[in-house]
Amino acid sequence: MAPCCGRCPLSGLGRAAVGLALAACLAGAWAGMTQLAKAALRDFESPFFVAWHSASWNLLLFPGYCSCRLLISSERRLLLKQFRECSHFLSQDPFSLRRLLKQTAPFSILWTLTNYLYLMGLKNISATDVSALFCCNKAFVFLLSWIVLKDRFMGVRIVAAILSITGIVLIASVDGFRRDSIIGVALVVASASTSALYKVLFKLLLGRVSCREVAFFLTALGAFNLLFLSWVAVILYITRVEHWPSARDVPWHQLCGLAVLLSVFNVVINCGATVTFPVLVSLGVFLSIPVNAVTDIYCGAMPGLGEVRLAALLVLCLAFLLLLLPEEWDSIALDLLTKLRGETAKGELGPENTESGSQVAGRGLHQGGWGGLLSHQSEELVVPCGSQSFCQREHLLSIDSIQTPQDFEHLHQIVS
């Protein structure tokens, strides 16, 4: 049987079903990571160590990808071949470890900084508020892309950015603008900003990459994080900014759990667009908001949403959904409205209406002339000829050529 083509409705429904499944997976992974990080930071107040630990797990992604390929293919030199092919997407120059680390350095710093600020925000406000505020990174991506990448200006996305700022202010006012609340909101907004800067920089320097290249790139980030950012964690420990308990008292099960969930989230969100619609993949972070809200209320971390928090969450959700609209959304909406109006007009138009229209047309011809009846139409009318004996091509009829009732009846017969 031939494979289903891209235009087949079943193919589109299949991709949509896969997209919804991936969105649910992303929502569960992001919400689970947030809840585990919140629980780990209660007894282990070392957010940078947690961010460094989770980023180091990226080292396993490219070897894991190659291992899966080895299970499918019997080629033993596949690992070296994959490594050589992926090393050229960062630069066309010959591969060297120094060049690789130099190119991945800004991305690794932004990656760890984003996670660190996110975890710092979790220490001050609830997981629900953090996940909702982090959705603002899509508004920051639009603003940076408009300024740096010269992307198309869209008024609806400016409205979404304004709504995002409104939601941020409402979240800060939930607890009466307390110091902890304001600091937490500021930290999460900073995390969303560094995440947006990472995405725009990635798009500017690397563009579109395959899943294999994403795995290689994330592994390079993990290597840089392990080799060069470890000393930051050590300095924070020596200066007593962060406190490490004994290895036996560290909540390793929570740290490893959130690292695994974060790795799953990064793999799915980077590779999901190859198997489904990117919009459905983007819904993963959005769907984590209700998951975190239900979890917080059920576990007693938050007594309830309240009117102000509910309004803030709805505003942020609306802003996020507006940012998902495609660039041609106005043209698509106009085409859809035109089709709907055309179908409605065809349904209302019957044989009796056609005959009455002909009679009204006849009266109009006697009163205002043949050209005046069609003055609202264009100067020329292209009418396809339906009779094979009459013609084999389209005829171009000019309104000025309609001089007698017989000419109008002839035009009416061709149109009908």
C-alpha cells in the first residue's frame, strides 16, 4: 500500500494526534520538573548546584542517540560517522575541541543561567505562578526577533506582549507586592528573558537543525557545563552562598528525577516539530500551568487561586495563545470568512430567486440601461464557455458590448 500523502486528512489527523500526545508529555515533564525542584529546594538550598547537575545530564543525549541508531543499523563505525557529520553544523572549519567549546560557551552560560534564575524564583513564589510567568518568554522571543532578526511586525503580538506585562504585574500584586513576591517575579521574568535570548541567538547563529544535531549540540553544552562551570558551584560553596549537606543527605532521587524530566522535555520540544505541528508542541509549556495549579492546590502548597491570581493566569494564557497565531493569520481568517459567506449565499439562492433576479434585471435594463445594471462589477467579465460546440476556450465579454435584450439573455445563458 502506498504511504499516505501529506494532503490526506488521515495524515493530518495522525500528526495532530501525535502533537497532542507530545504536548501532554511536555506538560507532564515540565510540571513534574517544577514540582520536584520545588520539593528539593525546601531541604537543599543550593539552586546553582541543582542547575549545574541537571545541565550535566545533557552529556548522555548524543551517546544515547547513537546507541539507538546502532540498535537499528549493524554498522560499527556509525558513532564516528555521526560525530563527524554533526561537527560541521557549527562551523565549516575542521573540527577541534577548542573551537567547539568556544562556540557553545555562550549557549551553555545562558542555559545554566536560565535554570538557575528559574530555581531561584521557585524559592519565593508558587510553582503555578512560576510556570505561568515563564510563558512570557515567547513574548520576549517575538520582541527580540523583531529587533535582531528583523522578523515581520505583527500588531496582535504587540497586544500579546502588553498582556504579558499586565499578567506579570497582576502576579506580583497577588500577595500585596510583598518583597519575596516581587523578587520571585523578577527572577522568573529574568529567566524567561535569558531563555528568549538563547532561542534568538540559536536561530541567528545555527538556524534549523536536525534531531541528531540537536543531540550533539546539547551534549556539547553538557561538556562545557561540566568542565568550566563546576568551579562556580565550588566557589559558591566555599563562600557559603550555598550549603551542601553530606552526600547521604542530598535528595538525589529528586535531583535525578528532575534532571531526567528536563532532558525529556528538551528532546521532545526540539525534535517534536519534525513529526507534528510546531504549534501543538508549543502548547506543552502552556498546559503545564493547569497541571501545576491542580498539584499545588491538592498538595496544600496554595490555598486557592483567588480572583486576582485567576485573572493574572487567564491574561498570561491569552497572551501565550495570541503569540501562537501564524504570521498569515489575518489572511487565513479573511479567506475562511469569504468561504463561509459564499456557502451561505449559495444555500440561500434557489431557482425562484434566480428567476426573480432575472425579472428585476430586465426592469433595470429598461430603466437604467444595460451597462448601468452591471456598474458594480468590473469592466470585463471572464465567463467560461460550457458548450463544446460553441467554443473551446474562455470568452472575454465586455459590458460595453451589451446593447440589446438579446445580448443580455445570451450572457445570462452562458453564466447559468
